[in-house]
Amino acid sequence: MKKIISVIAVLFISLSLFAIIIPPVPEKMSYQAVIRNSSNVLVTSHLVGMRISILQYTSTGTAVYVETQTPTTNINGLATIEIGKGTIVSGVFSNIDWSAGPYFIKTETDPTGGTAYTITATSELISVPYALMAKNAKSATNLTLPFSNSGSYTTTPLSISNTGSTYYTIAGYSTSGFGIYGKTNDDNCSGVKGEGSGTNNSVGVIGMTGEGSSTGLPGNTGVIGMADAHIGVAGTAISGTAGYFKSNTGIALNTIGKLKLTGIGEAAGSILTSDATGNAVWVAPLWKQYSATKIYYDAGWVGIGTSTVTHPLTITNANNTCYIKLTDNQGADGMRMGAYTGQMGFLNDNLNRNIFFRTRVSSTGYSESLTISGTTGYVGIGDTTPEATLDVEGTAKFGPSGKIFSEVREVTGTTVAASYYTSVTYPTGYTMANTRVLSVEINAGGTTWVGLGFTNGNTANIPISYNLGNASVFYIMYPDLALMHSKAFRVMLMKVQ
């Protein structure tokens, strides 16, 4: 036979509304139930398990709050609990909007003290719990809503002073219109005035959109506009000033984030400038962007240090040291170039570093045509390590009709022991056709250098000469005398084109 399960529940909620200031309303409701088991026997002095749900709109509606409790029944089987003080399963009791009812209480009970709930009961909350809506009300003396009145007052007609810690003194809420609306018809007056007189984060007026919370600003602030996705503060004027900011000693306008100015000639890549009175306008920049890292200017000339621009690039320095500083990521100081008292100069500020001029000799290679050594000051043409004051590697020509030559070389050796001539091997690259002899000298007797045309005036009257008639060697000839035998000689050769 099916057992009849019964629960007798009594809900006790008390709340009084007075026309004077009342204490804060506790966020809880008293609830009592007589617990019987499946045999209809009272469960006395025993731990029982309970799950309590607040349902919205219907007895089977959505649970806006759920908690569990494990009270102990008394000798009469009565379990007493405070709804709102149990172990929360879901929801926040203090966030229940009691004006959005009706609401129902659903109880589920396990007489053995566990969570196997076998006893269920649901009942509607009638009127008393809805008095929780009045928890923010502090005084309602002689106030009937809606309230409307007018008159000529010499003092403030409505004044509310909050000496407690409640966040809001006055709160306005509207589902479709204005939360709080203020209007004035007098000059130099305000429809709504807010004043913050605290030392920090004291705000006179806060305007917030409904997207969510936003971080405020520190300090004393007259008006704060907060918006997570839309407009925090907006000002509109047909012909006047939509927004006005002024600070006598501080910052009139301080923005954190992006700034957008439209209606003043905005265009992609424009820069912001102003006229003599401070009216801002967007204008096209003189310098244009070629790429993300490159800019260019193609509309005129540029002056640096001067407004008298006489050339595509005019640079002037008042102390007559008009330098252009060139550096890269390899040097500590780089190089300067410029004019000083009408002279063009180059100065390398790096110790022992060369100054060079490089030319493009092919699609893949360069040639350092002129090098000034940073250690010796020597000049090299076609030579990056000059070994003399002027070191030329390559060809040279003197005069408009001069012969082009590429090298001047000295060849040294010793004459044969007993002959009137000695053969000398051409240096690499020298031939009978491209060789010119500039001088031939023999150390006669080992004490005197004698040259071309020398003779000793005796029967062996053969002058010193040379012969380029061989493809691999050339000859130097001299008197067949002991003072010419086995003696040092030197020949100066020039290679021409």
C-alpha cells in the first residue's frame, strides 16, 4: 500500500514599514517544517537534509536561487531554518528582484539527513517577502508617488542627506526614458549639478551606460562618463561650443586611449595643425609615406637651419661648422662632412677608420675607387691599403695627349762575371711591346752608379745600353771591363697600354 508522505510547512517573515528611519532589512527568511517519514511517523531530534529553491513566475518556473541545509528537528519533529544562510548551490539571495514575481518556495527533504530527497513541497510566496523591496527606503514621510509640485521657494525644496555608508543617496531608474532629468531656464544655471568634495575618487556626477562596469578616474572629478562600448559623455551644439575645457594651471583635457577628430578636413595620412587662433584642421603632410619605414618629399626644396632655401637641400649652421653626421651600427661616432669657411671637409670621428669613395663597377660588385687611410693618411686609388702618400693600383695618364701606363717597376740583379751584356727576364705582364725603359744603372767598381751612355774612354769604348728584342728577356750592355763584371744593376721599367 502506498504510504502517504506529509509535510506541514509554516513560513514566518516579519517586516514593518514606518514613517521614520528603520534598521537595515536582513537578507534571510525564517522557515519551519514538520518532518514525517514514509510511515507518517514524526522524525524527532534527528538530522535531516533539505534543498530549498526560489522559483520565479510559476510553481515549476526557473530557480533563481538554490541552497541546501541540514537542520536537526526538535522533539516535535519541527525543523527551523533561515533561507539565505545555507550552502549556496546557485544564485545570490540578495540579488533576487522581488518586484519581478510571483515567486514560489520549493522544499525537498531527506529525513535520513542525506541528499536523497524524497519529500517535495511547493508553495507561493504571497505578500510579506516582497517587503524586501523597501530595504533601500529610509524615509517616506508625507510622500505619495507620483509626486508633482511647483512653487516659489527661497530654500531648497527637496534635500536628502545621507550620513551612512550607502553608495547612492538618490537613484533614478527608467525602463525607457530618463533615469534622472534636470532642466533650467535661467542663465548661468544647471539642470543637474554635481559636486565632489572628497579627497580622492569623489565624483559630482557619473554617467554610465549599461554594458558593464568601467574603471573610474582618481582625484576630484566634476563629471565622469563611462562606457564599455558606446559614448560615455556627449556634447552637441548647432552653432556654439559642444564641449568646453579650461584649466588655469593644469591640463585642460587629458585622454587615455585614442583621439578622434572629424569634420575638420580629415583624410588618410593627414596631420593635425592649426591657424593663429588655435582652430585645428587636418592637412596633407609635405612628407609622404613610401612604405612602413620610408618617407619622401617631392614638392619642393628643404632648408635645415635656414629659411633661405637656394638649393634642393640647403644646410646652414650659425657657427660655421655645417656638418652632416653619418653613422651606422658598426661605428661609435661615424663621419661628419660639411663646409667650414667656404671649404668642403670630411672628418672621420672613429679612430683608425678609413674614408673611402665607392663606385658601382657591375650589377653585383663595387669598387672603392679612392681610399684615405685612417692610420697613415695615405691616399689609395684603386687600393684600399695604400703604402705611400699616393698609391695607385691601375692605369694613369698625364696630360691631354699623355700615354696611359699602369705600372712603374724597378728590376734589380747582378751582371755576369765576364761579358759585355747580361740578360734580364721580363716581369710578369711585361712584353717587348708594352715595356718602356726609363733608366739603366750599373754600380761600376762597386762604388759608383753609372747609367745609359756611360763609357770608360778606353779601347773598350762600349756605352751602357739595352735591347728589347727578345720575347722573354731583354739585355743590358756595357763595356767588357772588370769594373762592370759581377756588379749590381737596376733597371726602371714602365708598362704602357
